[in-house]
Amino acid sequence: MGLLDKFRQGLKKTTNLLKTDIRDLFKGEGQLVDEEFLDQLFGRLIKSDMGVQAAGETVEEIRSTYRGRVTQMEDVVATIKAKLKSLLAQPADPIRFAPSGPTVIMVAGVNGSGKTTSIAKLGQMLLGRGKTVVLGAADTFRAAAVEQLTIWANRLGVEIVTGPPRSDPASVAHKAVARALEIGADVCIVDTAGRLQTQQNLMQELTKIHRVLGKQIPDAPHEVILVLDATTGQNGISQAKHFTEAVHCTGIILAKLDGTAKGGIVVAIRGQVGLPVKYIGVGEKAEDLALFEPEPFVEALFEDVGSLAKPK
């Protein structure tokens, strides 16, 4: 499956919503772009969860281009797409590997965000590129998390390092990296306990893990990936800000995008947090992880939206 097809799969619910909402704004042979139309368009864009700022900037672009004119839906959609591409602009930002030795990737997120599955997808992607991978199960306070990650490790055929229940998570992370060094693995992915961004003691635990890894290997962790659940919408903004303060996140995996009509959250995250969206989860299979690129993302988001036949 190509990148555009993966985006189509992941954005199907959001695209269907936009098709209906934007089509309903256009009646007859054309639509007068007046303040009433602009207000309605703003509301439709907000429903995709792109946020007030991005929706406002997009509507302002439409206002300055078409206000007082009768225009066609395809022209308005083309302008919206161009604006969103500019708001999302970022180079493709895959995992950056250490110049030598194992690349250490620390993964964080709230409970239920899709963190463990995202780790498995990331591991599958790295294996596909010929990398050897070690997993570290540093979520030691939740037995189910260790079990789930162990199941994925077995499916992928990679080594996993665990610790006794309720043992020090930083110690397990240290052991995982030590094992990666010992066997000459290319990548060590360290899972951490799911936590709310408001749980200060757990956020401090994340900071400790980060510090321990840095003492073990200079510049480690080389990536700190925050997994956000796309279905939570705007709450993901608050999560991203708090986690970044604690552990200096380097990028985001947006999970469960296929399960929501709020695909516009990617725009809000880029605008309000500034972190690159590295990958998006577009399904439940291990291979359903796509490198985020603005151009195909926006094209998939608005696929066929501007070319629907207008009501007769």
C-alpha cells in the first residue's frame, strides 16, 4: 500500500465528514462568499478538530480571495488545501539514527493512547529496513503492559528486556540499552508507563529515565516519541505540551487516526505545539504506520471533496 493509499485509509471518516459538510454549503450553480458563508465554513472546519487558529487562518484566506464573489466549490477547496499544506509544512521527519552504536528511542503517552501498538508498528517498520531491535518494557507497574509488549516482541521476533513487577522503570530501561549494546543491536525502543500529563510524580519518573539513558549513551535517548490518540482531539494539545516539558519530545506518532473524524487534529498539533508529526497510525495491523508528509495527507483529507456533483 502506497503512502497516499495509507492516508486515504486512515482519513476515511474525516474525509466523509468534510464531503458532507462542505457540499452542503454550496447550492445551485455557485455560492456567494459573504460573512454568513464564511461563518458556516469556519464551523465545518472546526468540526474536523483543526483548532480555532488554523480554521480562522483558512477562512481568512477564503475571505481575502473570494469575498463578494460567486464561486464554485472546487475553487474554495483548492484554496483550503493550499492553505493547510502551508500550515503543515515540515520536511519528512523519520527516525534519526545515532551515528554509531544503538539508537535509543523512548516512547511516552497517556494510558490507552495506543502506545504499545505503536511501538510494535515502529519495530515492524525498522525490521523492514534491516535493523535489529531490542524492546525495553519499562512499564513495570502494569503487568498487562509487559504481557502485551512481550506478545508483540514474539510476533516480531525481537528480543525484549523486562524486570520484576513494580521494579524501578529506569533500571529496566538501563538493562534494555545494556542488552542492545551487548548484542550490537541497531535500535532499542524503551516503553514507559502510560500516565496523565497532570501526574507530576510519574512525569518526574519519565525525566529520570531520560537522564539515566543519557548517562549510559551520550545523546540518548536519540528520539523521544509521544504517542497521541487522535480520537481525543484537542486534549492531545495539552498532553503534548506537558510531556515535552518533562522529557523534551522530538516528535509525535498520532495513533488511531482511522477511528476518528477528527483528522484535522494534525493541523492543530503542528500549529500549537510545533513538534513534528513523524508517523500516523492508519489501522490495527503491524504494518499500518505511515510516515507523515503534508502533501499527500491534505490530498487524502480532501479527496473528492471539491469534485462532488452539486445538488440539482
